[in-house]
Amino acid sequence: MAPREHAHPDLHEVELVTVLAALAEPTRLRIVRMLAALEGERAWKDIDLPIAQSTLSHHLKILRNAGLVQNRTEGTRCFISLRDEELEGRFPGLLESVLSCGDPVPLQTAAEKLRR
Amino acid sequence: MAPREHAHPDLHEVELVTVLAALAEPTRLRIVRMLAALEGERAWKDIDLPIAQSTLSHHLKILRNAGLVQNRTEGTRCFISLRDEELEGRFPGLLESVLSCGDPVPLQTAAEKLRR
DNA sequence: TTCGATGTTCGACGAACATCGAACTACGAA
DNA sequence: TTCGTAGTTCGATGTTCGTCGAACATCGAA
């Protein structure tokens, strides 16, 4: 579909676990970092990662539902940005601490190594 | 098995995504909060949650592998504590921001609502 | 109106996850 | 040594997740 107007949750209704779950995935964490490094918004098309469009759309939906990210539609294309200030209000220090840890995000699915 | 000596990872080898994944589960987040509220260590047996022993053991292993938690064995029983200071060194502000958000942890599996 | 570009939704698939009960192991106490 | 206590590991089960390609919807341009 074309970029539609999406519902963005009120951050007061977003739970911490939801945000953590959204961040606990390499691809999504990478997206968040990319947006943070931008200090503004980024065109959907310019998010180029080695994944299918549908997968990217899926991840963005999850980030959006977790209140991490915001969509703005302009004609047929859309722009993504971090809801950093609102997040700071709801979860003080969280985003910053996640971003300040600058080490590379692994390509692997995080929890893979947790079991053993 | 009886409480055995477990390997605890060097925090420098623990990745951020790993920690986030460990925290992004209600039961585990609850355990971490419980330990944080204690300001010390807690006996395994005293962690009473409505889950089977084997499940608790499983979650503790994941927290341990993520470097969040530490086991100390004493005879046949063991004590769990948060590795808060080390974590502060590796991921400054992270644990604090997670703990400071005091709202209740849902019983539900976090990411359940993210998809839709 | 037709076409192309841009994202989104659907359905399917395999991998990973949380959970349990049962079997097991190691230790202290009787 | 035998028994109970304390945790861990194993195997099984049902659920959720990340991923893809295909079909679809919406808009601007020709």
C-alpha cells in the first residue's frame, strides 16, 4: 500500500517491556540508531538494509507501535523520525543509554546465545 | 541438579541486544526489579513467582548469560544478586532507567501487542 | 485515465521462545 | 549410607517471531 496515516500511540500507554522488546532486535536497533544519528527525519526509501521491503515495513510497524518512531506522510512517500523527546519524558534516560552504547549491532538475532 | 558453580560472562563481551532481550520479558524484568529493590542478594527459594521451578531456572540462566545477574553457591542453596555496578560500567544509565520506570510489569508477554 | 513508484497487508515457512513435568545431580542431615 | 532439599537439564508442546514473495492500495505524473 501507499503510505497511509498511521496511528501513533500515546506514550503513556506504552509499557516498558514493549519498548524493550522493540529494541531487542538487531535490525530494529540499527534503524533506531540510524535515525538518532540523523537528528531529523529520514525518507523510507533511504533506509537501506539488506532485508525485503515487507520486512522493513513490519519492523517499522513494531517500532511505531512501541512509540519509538513516528511516520509523516507526504504525498506518496513517507518519512520516519525518532520520538526522542517524548520518550525522554516517559522513560527518562532510556533512549540515551541505549544509543550511547556505540558498539556494533550484530547481525545475529540477539537472544540466540542466551540459552547456552 | 544441585546449585553448581556457573560461568558468569565478562560484561565486555555482552552485547546490548542481549541485555535488552533479557529484559524484554515480563517475568525476567520482574525478577530484576525484585533484586534491585533488595539492595543485596536473594535466596533462590525466596523468589516466588507463579511459575515452575524449571522455568525459573531457565529465566535465571538467561539473566545470568546476559550479565544481569550473579549466582553465589553456598552448600546446597544459592543466592542471586544483580550485577548493577558492573552493568553501570558497561551500559551507563541503562539499568537505572529501566528500574526508574516504576509502572507495573504486565503478566503478558510483551511483544504480543506489537504486531497489531 | 493509465502508469509507475511507494509502502502495506497477507499467507506461509522455519527458527526461536516460554512453559511444563520428569529425570537427574549434588549436597547436608539423620 | 540413606533420605530429603535444592536447583538444573531434558524432552515435549504450543506460541510467537523474523523473513520472504505476492497481491494490494494510494498517490503523482504522463
